[in-house]
Amino acid sequence: MRESLAGFVVEHAAPGGSLIVDHTGFPKHGRHAVGVARQSSGTLGKVGIARPA
């Protein structure tokens, strides 16, 4: 997957361009929501209950 993405970026990026990759997640409340687990979240800035995007 990483190699495929890297190849795509190299082919389509403009000269002098940049790619910014961000870990995005959604804060959740409670433990009964689908896909919820305690994990590090850049969105929360700490370990909390979040669902990765």
C-alpha cells in the first residue's frame, strides 16, 4: 500500500509540491460504538476512546 501511494504521489505531484499526511480520528463517547478502542489519537492529543477515520 505504501509503495503504491508513493508511486501515485511521485507521478501526480507538481514540482515543488508537498504531501501532508495526518492521523485523523473521531472522538467517541462510551464503549458500545462500533470500531471504538482506547488508542492514541492525534485529534484528541492523548490516549482516549476514538475511532480512526
